[in-house]
Amino acid sequence: MNIIFFDDKEWANLRPLTLTKPLAELRMGILSFRERWEKLIEGNYSYLTKEYLSEKYSAQVENLNLFINPAYFPFPDLVQAIRNLKDGEVLMHQESLIAAKVSWEDFQNIEKIHSRHNYKGEILLINRLWDLFTYNDLAIKFDFEIITKGRKSQGISATNGILNSENIFLEEGAVVEFSVLNAKSGPIYVGKDAEIMEGSLVRGSLALCEGAKLNMGTKIYSGTTVGPHSKVGGEVNNSILMGYSNKGHEGFLGNSVLGEWCNLGADTNNSNLKNNYSTIKVWDYTENTYIESGLQFCGLMMGDFSKSAINTQFNTGTVAGVSANVFESGFPPKFIPSFSWGGREDSPKFDFEKSCEAAQKMMERRKKLLTEVDKRILKHIYLEPSEY
């Protein structure tokens, strides 16, 4: 089947994490949204996203296509409902489109299609930044079942303290020594060639993805994802590092989401609870103001390529855009625009070419390249500050 992920209004609500990629490329749980759907519905996948992203994430169109909004979490009944769609049919949730099995021309005029099914089963829509960490524990448990079913874990070294070993899975090449793994309240997944160094304390659920590391003495609480080739130290609670990002030293990260290629300097901390215990407001790109999250616990949400200096202190509900460099003293504002050089409200803009040089140097350490297409995406964000 030719399957096309289409970005709807949720893409805008998930900025700045989606500024550099389609929604389906975000990570929650062990897997990215794309990887999760690929394991559930076989097909050739591509993307229908913003024009400036389409050079890198293009749509491959055939005569008949299955269009899916990846913001809907693929619970089994929803997946089955999508599989059951016949040619020319669409699946709706109230007034929103979940999926459609139609031609490209019909998708362009989707409101004219009369063969509609209203889905009434369990729905989880990832529509806000904080949804990612709020439902990360659920997603880790969901992915753990998919990935480990019918498979056998690598052996766990006897140097470790273990609770509920049946809820722990080590992929080939994973290394865990002299650590405490408590999987009573949630699974612990250690990906291919990942490592948990000595003295680490882990309380599941944890997704430690391929090539990722927990440095010595790291403390991990449930609902945490350390994406591929990321490094973590200090204390982390209910947070996601999408991939290739580092929080390698002491400091606290809680109820937070970091994009790819981020780096938090030593002793960077974020607040995730206000002193008066009230709910937290978070910057919204669409409304161009702060909106109510309804959450008592909400930390830092940071776009790709952004960084903080040592001893940076982020307030509750802080949003930092793409390629921001935060190093000024004192608490930064709760909204830090993309390409901020310093992180203050009056900070100048990061020189574009120098920002690309910094990104390239970071990527070279992982044997990756910042391509010309990547630069064009970043340039678009750089030139449209009112939107990004």
C-alpha cells in the first residue's frame, strides 16, 4: 500500500519541534511516529507536509493512496478501522480527518467525499508539546510490547540489581553493569549498542534507544526516552530527548522534550513546578502568546540544534526555538525565539552561517552531515521570525 502521512493543524501546535520536520518524524516512546506505524501497517511511506520541508520529506503519490494523520496514536482498534477502509472511503473523528483511502485528486477535495465513517473508539491525539511527555510512559509500554513480542533479551549481567527482569529487554550489543534497574512500574528497553554506565539508578519505564548512553551515576525516573545516540547524566524525569542530543552532566531535566542535536551545558536545570503550585502557561506559536496547559508539571521544550551554557536555569514551561544559543546569566524568558544569540528578550540574532557551522561541527562528531537541503530548511526558519 502507498501510505502518505499528512500534517494537519497539530503540526503547527507542535512547533518548534516540527519546524525542521514532519510530525511523523517526532519520537515518543521507543519509536518515532513513523516507525510505529510502519510496524503496524505494511506499506511504502512518504510525507505530505509544509512546502519548505517537502524537498527533504516528499510525497510519493500513486493512483490510490492511504492518507494517515500520524498525530492519532495507533491503538489496535484504530489501526483495524484504517485497514478496513475501502477505496474511496474516509475515516473521521468528529470533524477531523484521521485517514482516507483515495486518489490524490480526491484528497485535494476531501470535503466532497460522501463515504465517511465516524470513528468512535479510543482516541489519543498528540496535539500539544506537553502531550509528548504526558503520554510517553504509555507509548513506551505500547512500543515495548510491539518490539519484544516473541523475542528473547540479551542476558543481563549479574553485577546489576534487578527488579522484574521479565520487563527488561536488552538488544544486541547493549551494555549494562553495576546499575540498579527497577522495572516493576514500567519496562526498561536498552537498544542496540546502548550503554548504562556504572552506578546508574533506573526506574522504568525507560526507552534507551540505539547507541544512547546513561553516564555514570545517572538517575532516571519513569516516562523517559533517551533517543538514538543521545547521552544523559544527572537526574531526568518523564522527559524525551528525540535523538543525537546531550544532557551529559549533573542537573535536572523534568517533564521536558528536547529535539535533535540539542546540548545542555553542565549543571543546566529546569523548573517543572511553580512555587505556588498553579497550572503552567506555555508559549503558543499560532496564538503568538502564552496559553494554559492545564498542567501542574511542565518543563522545557526545545527545538533542534539549540543549546544552553553551563549553569543555565530554565523556568517552568519554557519554549526555545530552533538553533537558539542560551548563555546569558539569570533566568531566560519563557519563550526564546529561534536563532537567539544569548537567550534574552533583547538578544541579537545568531549569525546564520555561524549557526550552520556550529550545527555541522556537532553533527560531524556523530559522522553526520548538515546537507544543503538542511541548510535551506534552516534558512527558511531564519528568514520567517514572525512564524518561527
